[in-house]
Amino acid sequence: MPEEPGLIALLGGGEWQAGCEPVDEALLAAAGTDQVTILPTAAAFERPERAVAHAEAYFARLGAKVRPLMVLRRADAQDPAMAEAIGASRFVYLGGGSPLHLRSVLKDSKVWSALVEAWQAGAVVAGSSAGAMVLTDPMVDPRGGALTVGLGLVRGLAVVPHYGQENAEKVHRSVTLAAADLAVVGVPERTAVLRDPSGSWQVLGAGSVQVFVGGEPADLDALPRS
């Protein structure tokens, strides 16, 4: 029998802080592990070690341990040891920061290939803010709200993180520039949209998610199931 892919979680930001516990407890349970592999790649220019320390303290309160992988440059993403560590992970978490840097580091790399293979074998993959943006294809361009190429773990969907706090003009641009059949999802901080192995979607966390298709409000049924 073929292995089943894992759960995917797309968070709007505010990761690893009070209020995120329902989301992360669900992800830990789905992964069946107490260890989280953290990729602080998007925060490479924003003291990534501080993001890791924050994650370690947060997950310790949930009874879990953090394994940081300091994939900060393209050379790191091509390191076979880093790729092997990702491939052995059951729960991989991409934090926030710069989505463009994150994409450029991971695109067509050994680490990205290992992440996709781990997910296909059942690992949970979560991304918050920049991490959520790059997991889709297309993805929202943070420079102005237009759409650009993402990494494509989820296709036919684009994420607007920090929904409700993001610049309204940029959000409008993302929604109106999207193809007629593309779902654009506004996800607030401390909130996640989760796709389980069957393709079903649900929302967990503190906020309310907004889906748009063809510039009009829609519901979770409009999100891609594969």
C-alpha cells in the first residue's frame, strides 16, 4: 500500500506564542512525536537564534522538544546532512520572516526535496507567515500583493498572512489579481488552516479565516483537496 501524505498547516503568523497551543497540540498529535524540527530560514537576517530560543521555550511548555536546523543560506540547503535530518523528521515547521529569502534558499534544493519526501511519507509540515506563503503555488509577493511563484507543496491556493492587520490595498490586489479559479485565503495570526491526508480542510486557532475565489467570498470547500 502507498504511504499517505501528512497533514499540512498554514498559519497566519504569531507562531510559538500564547494562543497557538490548540494548533500546535493538534499538530504534535497528528505527527505522533514530541520533537519538532524548526527551520528559521526566513529569519536568517533577523537573529534566527532568537526565533529558535522562542520556539524551544514555547514547545517545552507543551512537553515537546525542538530540533533547530540552521538552514540559512543556499549552501546549507544543499548540505546532505541537513537534508538527511529533514528526511528523518515527523514534524517540520517553517517559521516567519522573509518569504523571498526562504524561497530562494529552499527552491530545488536537497533540503526541499527531503521535506517533500518526508511529507509524502506522512510527516506533518507547518508554515507560519512567510513559511505558509512559500508552501503554496502561486504565492503572494510581499512587495506589493501580486502573485508570484511559490514552492508548491499546496497548489491552487495563495495565503495572505496576518489577515486583518495586513495593508488593505495589498490584500485587495492579491484577491483581484488572482486567477478566477484560484483560492486566496486570509489567515489571521495564531490561526491555521489545516489540510488532512484525505484533502479535507479545517480551521484551528484564535481567528476567523476568509476565503476568496474570483474576487468573491467563498468557504473552505473551495480549497484544493490535492
